[in-house]
Amino acid sequence: MEQQNTPQTQLMSVKDWVITIILTGIPLVGFILLLVWAFGNDGNQTRSNYAKGMLIAGLIITVLYFFLIFSIFGLAFLGSTSFSQ
């Protein structure tokens, strides 16, 4: 079996997870922390993967949100132009 040459990752305790979740819930600070944890070298691979996953999920949700909003406004615009003729 082949072994990987990666450094040993530290397990995050429940207290670490609670602090991480609370900090990411703060509007602007949470986004900045996610960027720092995702792309920084803090050494905690678990937190880095969590931050990358949260950023990707946030991006997907934002794209879907804008698609929904533009679809609703587009349908409203088409509906308003058809009644004015």
C-alpha cells in the first residue's frame, strides 16, 4: 500500500468547530475568514477544506439566486409588455 507524503492533520475539537461556525456567521468577517482559511497556510487541512466547500456552496447559491431573480423580472417584463399592446 502506497503512503502519502502529507503532513499529519490535526483533528478539530467540538469547541474549534463551534468557534469556526460562529465566526463564519458574522457577515463580512466570516467571508474574509473563509478566504484566509481556504487559501492561507494555517496548517489545518480540515478547516481549509471546510472553507473551500463553503465558498463553493456560496458561489453556487449566489448564481442560482441571480438566475431566479432575473427569471422572475424577465417574466414580469414580458407580462407587462404583452398587456400594454
